Amino acid sequence: MSIVFYVIAALSVAGALAAVLLKNTVHCALALTVAFAGLALMFLELDAQFAGFAQILIYIGAVAILVVFAILLTRGSETPKDTVYSRNWIVGLVTAAAIFAMLGWAVLRSAPALPHESAAPSVTVMDIGNALMGRYVLPLEIVALLLTAALIGAVIVAMHEKESAK
Amino acid sequence: MNPLTGYLLVAALLFAIGLAGALTRRNAILVLIGIELMLNAANLNLIAFWRYGPHPQALTGQPDPLTGMMFAIFSIAVAAAEAAVGLGLVIQIHRHAHTTDLDAMNRMKG
């Protein structure tokens, strides 16, 4: 474990914690961007260059901007006067803590059996492109269809004002 | 320590944070942020196993060295579609009910 890993992990976890804990919704969106950037750095650290840059482009470039737009359109930046947490927040917190305890226990128990390949897989972007056009062409087409459907669906859902408004 | 263990623990922590955010926040947008964090934690697991797992040669009928990476890339694409539709739904609900407070959304009938 290198020092770089610890720094990036601390950055991601701090961003994620801030994203779910801060009161102001806009601050949450900015903290979410920090968490996404930390995860992108972690992908780069794992020798997954394409996934890292895709993470930067898609999450920081698109999803974070989308979240900010949604916050502006819903006037969610107005911090509510009372609590920002749900009525039964304690149940959610206990559930999340229990799931983390279970996952951490499983990871630590299976640590000796985990694979540890020291050599990084030699995968270039050209290999990824060839595989996307060859072996993975059917999933690629399905994702293309899904993205088209999501694009049209999101526009229709968000655009439709009222029947009487016409 | 095995490096894979560290990445898996970070992913588990991010997943738990995202789950806690999705379950405890009132604002629907914050719930979507929590879901995005959980999806990202799953992606981190995929990439970490791809990096540290065994890499079989690209023979026919065997998993090639790209499988984990491809899984993560498709997962990122699906997550982007999910975010677009989810935020569109939140905007529409806000137009209809004038709130994004999930505790206030207790009617199915408009």
C-alpha cells in the first residue's frame, strides 16, 4: 500500500462523507464532485486509464453538472429550517453501519485468499476499442439503445408541463 | 497488506456512506447522490478485481483480460442514464408537488 493510495482514499471518503452530511445542497453537489475526482484518481492508480478518464468525463463533466442543474431547477439550495434528515434516519444509519460491518468482515476474512497479481494487465485504448467493436459489440448496441431511451425519456419526463398549459 | 484488500475496504466504506445518505436524507436529489456513490463503489470493486485478479490470455471461450474493465465501462454508462432519468423525475415531481422532501411525498394520487 503506497502513500498515494491512502491520500486518494482519504480524499474520496472525505468527499463522500461531506456529500451526504452537509446541510446546503449545493455544497453537497460540490463535495460529490470531489468524491468522483478521488475515485477517478483511484482508477488511474489501478492502471485503468480509460476508466479513469471516462469517470472524469462522465461523472465530473456530466453527472455533477446534471445534479447542480436539478438543484437549481428545484430550488433545493434553500436549506430547510428544521432538519435535513429523514424522520426515521436512525434506521437508515443502523442499516448502513450493519452493511458496512458485514462487508468489511467479509473482506478481512477473505483477505488471504484474495488474488494478488503484481503485473498490471497490458490493455491499451486500442484494445478496448477493438473489443468494443468485436467481442462486446452486442452489449455496446444495447447500451446505445439504453442511452437513447434514457435521453428521450428524461427530456419527455422533465419537459411535460401540464395538459392545460398548452 | 494485500493492496486489493485496501481497495475493497474503501469501496465498502463508500458504499455504506452512499447507503446512509440514500436512507437518511430528505431531499430527493441527495438520495440520488447517495445512489451514485453506491454505483461508484461497485465500479471501484470491478476495477480493483480487474487489476489484481488473474489475467488469462485472450483465447476463444475464455474470459479475456478486458472483462472487468468492460464491465466497469458499461456500468458507468448505465449509471449516467440512471442519473439523467432520476433527476428528470425529481424535477417533474417538484413541478407537481412543489417539494423535493421525500417525507412529504406520501400520496400516489396526484
